[in-house]
Amino acid sequence: MGEYINSEKTAWDFRSILWDISRAWWMILLIGISTALLTYSAISFLHENQYTVSTTFTVSQRGMKTNSVFNSSSTYEITQKFSVILENNILKKTVMEELGMDIFPAVMNVSVIPESNLIQFSVTADSPQNAYQILESVLRNYPKLSDYIIPDVVLQTLEQPQVSGTPSNLLPVKKYMTYAFLVAVIAVIALITVASYLRDTVKNEQEFRQKVDSYLLGTIYHERKKK
């Protein structure tokens, strides 16, 4: 199939397209692998692992027995007030001074466990050690403020915090790499297909009659012979 000079109409020749794709298999594979590796590098560079340590409180009214519980609305109200305590700059400054930190490197969150008098308190930081130390410091220092904001309420620790070495925002890197590989392969195959379609060559006998101002005397097929 030779190069041609005069282009009139280009038709889809799937045999020619498949041949071009098969010849470029190494390039398709190389680009797919490179894209997957670049995706891994980008995720490793841009994504920062975060670690969460949490504990659980029981909510009860001061002076009552430990098993005396609040209703849902009361627990929700206590949760809102406890959130105010956590956002208080005095508490954060106290924690920073106690741990020798220049900034407060964590996010604290408190939520109500549905249909119960339980409050879950969590700390998320850039390392499990920081998260654990900050949570422990908050537990030691929050009563100094809670006596003023929620004086008639007792928050008792039900579950001791545990250090976890697994990030709480772990990304499925292998899945993203697989998606990147497939997208890159499909994109390259699509580009090769378009380039093959637009390439100004004679791909079959029909195109010869359309593009070449001459008579087709015959067709000689090429065969690969094994020695």
C-alpha cells in the first residue's frame, strides 16, 4: 500500500487500522504504564495522610447516678456546647503549650451517637502520635472550661483512645493507577485510529480507484514465510 498524491475521500479500513494498532502495541503499553506511574507519583506528592484517634463519652447530669441518661435533645445540646469548648482558643493554646507546639496541627470533631446518650470525640492529625497526644491533652484540660459552659453535666470516658497506624483518609491508589492505565491506553488507541483513518495512503483496492489516476492491474498479497 503505497503513498499516494491526490486525496479525494478517505474510508474506514479496519484491517489497516488494526494493523497500525498492532504495530504500536509497545508504545500503547509504555504510555499506559508511564501514566499509571505518574498517577502514583502525583498522589504520593499531593496527598497527605491523616490519622484519626477517637474516644466516647457518656453524658449524665451531675448528682445523678452514672447510669442516669439524658434524652436525645439534651445530648444534642450538650454536644453543641462541647463543640464550643473544643473551638475555644484558650483550650487550644493550653494544649499547644503543654505539648510544645507552635501551631495547632489537628482537626477536632464531636458527634452524637444516634438514639443514645453517647458522644464521640475524635482528633485528626498528620500522624497517629500527634492525634493521640492532642486528644489526651484535650481530655486533661477541657474540664477547666466545661465547668463554666456545662456546669451541671458530667462527661465520663467510656472508651479509651487507641492509636491506629492506618490513615483515616487512605486512597485506593491501585484503583486510580488502573483507571489511569486504561484511560491512557484507550486514548492512545483512539489517536492511532484517527491518524490511521486520516493518513493519506491507499489502504485497499477501492481507495486505489478513488485516489490514483491509473488502472489497477492486480493485487499481490504479502506473506510472511517461516524458514
